[in-house]
Amino acid sequence: MADDSQRNFRSVYYEKVGFRGVEEKKSLEILLKDDRLDIEKLCTFSQRFPLPSMYRILVWKVLLGIIPPHHESHSLVMKYRKEQYWDIHHALRVIRFINDSTPQVDVFLRIHQLESGKLPRNLAFPLVSCHFNTFKYSILFNFKL
């Protein structure tokens, strides 16, 4: 009980009732305060507990390697990623693989195909969806288009 006296009453109550979310959020905030995010600890945390929605995008971007674990370089890397997106988007428009009516999911798929060297030479080639890459690119380019 000595440990409980130093903790918040609400945290102790939630834990006794069966809700562990308050402590989980605090431990995630402690992990995210480090200058260099520990990817291994974040991975373990995300496997054990649900991620709060306010931190979900940041954690997934770090875990997927979209942004580096150093806080000070996040904005610069995202700026470069946005420029990269628009360059590839423009290239796909020039070679007429996408247009204004192309659904966003198909645009992400074409971007992945172009970057991985698997863009078909024929426009009539059917689109084969890959859910992981669509998810990855929708997180990667999480900004208003």
C-alpha cells in the first residue's frame, strides 16, 4: 500500500476495477519523451497495449521507419517525404498512370509499384491491391492533399 499512497487515487481505482489505461498512457508518454525513441520498447508496448489515438500516428510512423527515432529531425524528414510524394505523383501523372479521378488507394499503389520497380509497362494491367503497402503509404502521407 506504500506504493499506492504515492500514486494518484484515480489510477489505483481504475486498476482495481480492471482499467489499466491510465498507467499505460503515462508509460507511453515517458517512452515518447526520450530524445531518441527506443524502437524496441515502442514495439513491445504496441504489442502489449492498445495505443492511445493521440500517439498512434507518431508511433506507427516510427515503427514503420517512415520517420527516424530522433525528435529533432521529424519535421525535416516529413518535409522531404512530402516533396518526394509530389515528385512521384507528378511523374505518374506525366506518364498517365494516374489522373484527377484516380482513387487515392490506387495512387498509393502506383507509387509503391514505381518505387519498387514493379510498375507495369502497360496501362491495361489490372491493379492488384496490397493492403499493407496501402496502409503504410496512407500513414506516410498523412496530410491534406
